[in-house]
Amino acid sequence: MLTLVTGTTGQVGRRFVPRLLAQRRPGEEVRVLVRDASRGEPFAELGAQVVVGDLRDTDTLGKAVAGVGAVVNVAASFRGVPDEEAWAVNRDAAVELGRAAQASGVRRFVQVSTGIVYGVGRGRPLTEDDETRPGGPMWGAYGESKAEAERELLGIEGLDVRVARLPFVYGEGDPHLAQSLMWAGNWAATQRLHMGHHADVAQGLLRILHAPGIAGRIYNIADDAPVTAVELHQLNGVEVPEELYARTDPDPWLVITSTERIRRELGYRPVYPSVYAAREAGAL
């Protein structure tokens, strides 16, 4: 099987592809789509095929999916980009990639999404059967475009689509942990963030990619221990602002997800069940 991966130069993709390559069996190959040939060189050195082009270009999509048996669409645009770019990449390009994949005979399509698509909390851990309820401080073009991409991709007839909803991803030198203070500095002390280490995100994606008979299924990926705003400051070695203790968390279950489905159906168990386990292992 030849597997195409998009978004390979982002924080998730650049860590997922080497793991995918390392687990290849005889006859399995990996192709990456990059916009700059030089950024594809590290993957080529590991044995990947490289296609250069833009995900938003129709001709590029045709070249990228030719002969492919599976697609893992990691590509995403968020955090600081104009809303129109978020929509163009997260929904429009993702759906066009899905249509190109279906026309080319691709057997499996893994759409990498986000727990933000749930919107507001439900007073309990969010499950994959919960519908989107727009709203909350994390809602915006990123979450909305990802939610619509999921719906449209799952509606493509004849394409085996599986959806992975990611948490806040960290580890292995990813700057996300430090960047969390951009939000946590304005939170209540008890407000929580559900996280997942890159090793566990990759594990979840690989399980979703390879599992038979799960067309149309959605899976949350996350660790076992969401952390508070206070802990995020402490993990970053930053003094906790006193004003955090005067605030009230408006939605204590915001983007706190259940991983029961991926555990029961696919055997997922976090390598790093908490950020503290990752820190002790030197994996931050």
C-alpha cells in the first residue's frame, strides 16, 4: 500500500511521517506532499516519495493521489491566519482532496481533525456521538471549518473516511507547551486543557489508518490527565499570575474528551498518560 500524507512540515506531520516510515512492512511505501522541495528532503532521506505542490491546486492533487491506497490528511491552517485561509485549507482543500482520492480509487482516508469541533462543553467528557454546538472561547474559523470538512468528507460516497480528533498536542521540542500560556494566562486557575503527546497522536493515527472495518468512525485521541492553567504555568517555569485565582471557569468541560472508543475498539493506550509522565521521561 502507498500512503499519502499531507501537512508533513507542520508540528504533527513532521513527527508522524518518520514513525509511519519506520513501521513500514514489505511493499508499503509513503508519499509526502510539500510546497517546497527543500522541505521534502528530510523525508526523502528516510525513504519517502516526495510530491511538490500546493494542496489547494487541482493538478497537484491529481499527482499526489495517483496510485495511492490510503491518505492521511494532516494539513491544517490555524492560529493567526485570516479566516478565509482557514476555510480554504481546512475545509475546501480537504474536501477536494477527498474527492480526488475517491476518483483515484483510494481505499482509506484519515481526516485529522480537532476536539475543538465539539464547541461548548456538555458537563462531562465529550464523546464522538456528540454533535457540534458552536460557541465558547476556542470556537472560530478553525473549529468551524474542520467541523464542516468532517461532515462533507464523511458524505463522499464510496470513500472509506475515518476521523481523528486531536487534543492540544505537545512534546519532542514542539513549542506548543510554551505557547499555551497565550491562553492560560487569561484563564481561571482551574480551567483545564486536554493534551496529547506526539508519540500518542502518532500511535492513534496509525491505529486509525490500519484498522479494518471502521469506515465512517470518529475517534478522540488524548491523554488521561487534562492540566489546569496553574499547572501550565508551573510546567513552563512561569510564576502564576494572582488574577487567575479570582476568575471563574465558564465551561469546565470545554474540549475535555473521552477516549473510551479508541481504547475499546483500537487498543489505544497512551505511552505518556500525562504531561508529567512525558516530563519524567525527558520527552517534552
